[in-house]
Amino acid sequence: MRFQNQQRTRYLSRRDQFRLAIMVGLIGFVVIAIDVASRPASWYWLTGVPAGEQSGGRASENEKIDFKPRSNRDLPPGVIRVVEPKSEAASTEQTEPGDAGPLPEWAVTPEQIATIDDNSVGLRNSERDLYYELLGRTRDLPLDTLQQHARSDLSFAVLMNESTHFLGELVTIKGEFRRLTQIPVGQNDQGLTTIWEGWLFNRDSGTNPYCIRCTSLPEGMPTGELSPPVVVEVTGYFFKRYGYPRADFNLHVAPLVIAAEPQWLKPASITDRGDSEIVTYVLGGAVILGLGLLLILWRFRVGDKQFEQQHLKRLSSASDDAIVSIGDLPTFSVEESLRQFAETQLPEINAEAGGESDAESRGTSGSVS
């Protein structure tokens, strides 16, 4: 005969299936989140698009930058320099009078740019006139005019890798001055008597500096070796890749920017308002997500306790028939139980005890004889 238990435990109830579905969904969400978080573009909403990508992809932040100065004049013997000829249309446009209007007062002409010896050590004699002229312009022109026509999307990598495309461009750079000193002023026609040289670092440049030259400083700005650094924003002309000797006696190059008076940013204004709002949203989202996870875990725990209590109660509780049959069981009082014990059990116990005593007496008598 085969007995079948009609009351089977449903270990996979709807509640358990719902919990398993939520856990599988959470695992899938974590896997997808890891894949999305590994992509740099996923964080541009927080950090901003790199300037190298904003400028049309001319240079990538991951490209290797050559920090060694070189000169186009230093060619091996027997090498012929090939100059790309200008198109006839371009030459006609430049030679015909009246076609091109007057350049703005802040613009640098192609003839002036041709005097720049890019990627060379120090300043060349051919560059000095333009160098002092640009310093005079940044001193005399309104800062609003310079900022209006300046580009803020050119990163350190772009200026270093594609410097020839941006010579004479107005740029705006934000970063930290870690050293600010006064340098000698050569003979010039601009009436310049003071030039300050600052070495500026920012997130794009990393451990490599910009070289900033300007004619004046904000009132009260500290100078020398700056610790902590001074946060500034400078607007000026990108002059060239400027070669200079480092402390390890090796030559290095840095973007040289001829700037107007730097804007001294106080600590309260270092973080943009938009960045602070984004940080607030991120922290708020993290708190909400954490509270949601805690609520789900708490609900799981409460459900487990309820299921455990109900399951144990169902297994340990007696059926209604068993409870009713308890009343049919015979009952005895203590006196009656003792009387039955005396009538049935005591004679047997006494008989066994008497047999053991006879055996002991026989053994004792045998030993005496």
C-alpha cells in the first residue's frame, strides 16, 4: 500500500518566486552598471567633455606628447626642406587689394605668425618684436574683448600635439599657479618694465606646466614658490611650444601663453555652480538608492520571519482529530497508579530479591565447609 502526503510544502511559492526574480534583476543591473561605468563617456555629464574631443578630435588625451624641443632649421645634411605651395586662389585673395577688410585689433596676422619659431628653446630674435607687441596688447586691450574672442576648448594635449594650428590664437586657461616670479625685461618699443612668469598646472596638463607671461598681477596676489597654489584664470595668446631647461638638466617644452592680468579665483569660486549642483544630485541619488536597497532587504527579512513562523507552526501544530482524541484517553489518579504498581510489580521484585539472597547464602555455606 502506498500512502501519499496530500499536504506538500510549497517551497517555490509566489512570494519566493518574486524574491528570486528581484535578485536576478539586481544581479543583471549590477552587471550592466559595471559595463556602463567602465566607459569614460559615461562620466562626461559629471566631469565634462574633454577639451581634446570638443576641439574636433585634433588630438586625443591619450596620445603621447613629445616634450623635447626641436628646430626646423636643424636638419640632417643632404635633406631638402619641402614647402607646401599656396594655392593660386589663396594668393590672389591675399594680393588683391580691398578684398579683405582690416583685421581686428586683437588679431595676429599670418606674417607675424610666420616669425614664430615654434618648439624652440627660449625666444629667438625674430620673435621678440611680436612677443613684446602681444604683451602690450594684453596690457592695453579690455579683458572683455580678449575673453569674447578666446577659445576655452583647447586642452594641453591639443596645444602640444597641434601647436602649429593654434599659434597666435586667443585661449582661456584655468588652473593653479605653483610658482610666480618676475623675469628680466629686454629692450622693447611697448614701454614694458615688468613681466611676470607663472607656471600653471591644471587637470589637463597633469604634472606638466603651462608657461604664462603677463605684465601685471591682481593686488595682493602672492609670488614666489606658492604653497598652497593660487587658482587663476588667464586669457591671452598662445605663442608657441616654449623650450626651457628643467632642474634635471634636460630640455622640456611647455605651451607659452602671453596673457592679460590673471583673474585670481578665491577658494569659494574654484568649483563652478553647475559642478556643485551635479555633486548634490549624485549624492542624493546615492542616498535614495541606498535607502531603497535597505528597504528591500528589510522586507525580505520580515517575510522570512513570517514564513518561518507560519511554516513551523503548521508542522508542529496537531490536527483537529488528534486534539479530539485526547479526550478518549484513559486517566488514572496517583493513588490508583501506586496501588496497581504494588499489586503487579512488587511481588515480582520481592521474588527476584529472595532468589538472589538464597544464592548468596548457599555460596557462603559452601565456602565455610
